[in-house]
Amino acid sequence: MFPLDGWVYALILSLHVVVIAAADEKPCTAHDGDRFYDLTPLQSSQDYKFASPDGQEFVINVCKSVSYDTWNVGVEHPENIAGVTRKERGDFSIGEVNTTLLIRDKHPLLVLTEGSICPHAERMHAMTAVRFICDTSVFGSGSPRLVAQLPPDDASACAFFLEWRTHYACPSGEATGFWGGLVVALSIIAIIGLMLYVVGGTLYNRYVLQLRGFDQLPRISIFSFTDTLDYLQGFCDRFSGSRAHSRHDTSRSWSGRGGMAPRDFERLPVLPEEEEAMVGGGDENGYSSHEEEGVGASGRPVSAEQPQAKAGDTPGTIRL
């Protein structure tokens, strides 16, 4: 039969190697790939209780010392006791506080070492391994359950194995805090802004500047903020400014000096005398200002097909 010292020594050695191999994490938390585990909600001001098959009662806490008043516990640091049971000659520690959480088979594992000296192995100290199981049906903290102890009898037991079902053992989202959340939010905004800059710049270069190929891709420059403003201004001019410009051109083309006849439809000279009068000036050759704009002396529009009456003609005279 394998001696007790061998069992305890092999168990403590294997668990000690596992603890050393654990990565640096925040107290009572651990990562397993993309999964994050946090058992800090199980820290309680009231200790959790469990019992052995023979009725021996234990108290334990998670990632903190017990609130239980210990008596004659016989350990170097009684303030760091994570689990304890009372025996005839004093309390018996089953392990000190440990905040290094391990993940084994997708289940958090907490190992408590450096407990009281084993009853039949003075070179060994008691230890406890708590395996937390994700159970969404247990909404509260749940409670620990003793699965096995070595040796099996309560008087000689020095190694304890517990199983703890709770929803806190399920993977959860890692809390990033205020600054972490702010950084994430700013990063998302920056990515969205960059995407809008690239898409908007490409559309602007393609449909406004009529560029093709790689020329239609916008220039990516962190310090060129004016380029972004130019793109925005171009879009505004494209969809709103052009409409106002069109209205302005139309009103200017159709508004004559007298407000009636359009300048674009001024009549052409028909007779040589009229051509000479237009070339020489209206004032010197008898044309009034109204006639220069295609309006007769009476203020009525003069048709291009009818010649105007020259100065000195009597009313009713028709010139051919």
C-alpha cells in the first residue's frame, strides 16, 4: 500500500507545479483563451460551510481569510487561514489564502496549501483543492461539497478535495473599467470615421472628379485634416450649391435692364443704317437707350422683323 507521506507529497508537488505555471492575473481571476473567469463575487463576509461524511464540519472562504475565530491553530500566519475545522486540541487549518486561479478542463481550480501539520506526517502540511463547476441553475453563490479526503477518516485527513457548483464559475465578460471602456469606444469611433473617410473620399473622387483606378482612392493622412473638410465641402457644393448657382444664372440671363426684354435675345441690325448706328453709338446717331436694349421710344418692345423709325421721320412713315 502506498504510504500516506507518498500520497500527500505527490499531490502537493503536482499542485505546486501547476500554481507556478499559472500566468499573472488579477486576484481571483483567470483567462482561458477567449474565456474569462472571475470568482471575486464569492468573497463573502460570512464563511461557507461543508461537512465530511462522518459529520466533521468545516468553514471556508474564497480568495480571503475566514471570519471564523480560530483557536490554537498552530500555523505561522493564522490571519491568512482560508479554511479551518475544529478538533479536540485546537483548530486545524486546511490551507492558506490563495488568489491564483487555475483553469483545468474549462473549470476554475483554487488550491490552498500550507495548512496545519498533518497528524501522521509531521513534514507535511494540510492542503485543499476546490474545483468550481459552471452551473447556471444555481443563481446564488452555491455551496462547497466535500468529494474526497485523504486519508478517509476525519482524524487523519490532511488533503481535501471540494466541488463547488455556482454560476460564478461560468465564463463572463471582463470588466474593463471607465478608462478601458473609453478607450474601446474611441477606438470604435476612430475605425468608423476611417471607413467613412475612405468610402466618402472614393465616391467623391469617382463621381465628382471623375477619377478611375487607384487615383480614386483618397489619400490617407492623419495630419491632413483639411482634406477631409475639402471632401465635405465638395459634397455640399455638389448637392446643394449647384442648385443655387443654377437659379442665379437663370435669373441673370432673363432680367433685362428694363426688367422686360432679355439681353440674350437682342435683335440684330436689319438695315445698313441701323448697323452703322449700333456701331457708332445710339446717342450720336439718334438711337435712344431703350432702342439699344431692343425697346422702342414708346417703351414697347421692337420686333426684329420691323425696322425702327429714324429721328426726323414723321409719324406713319414706313422705311423699307
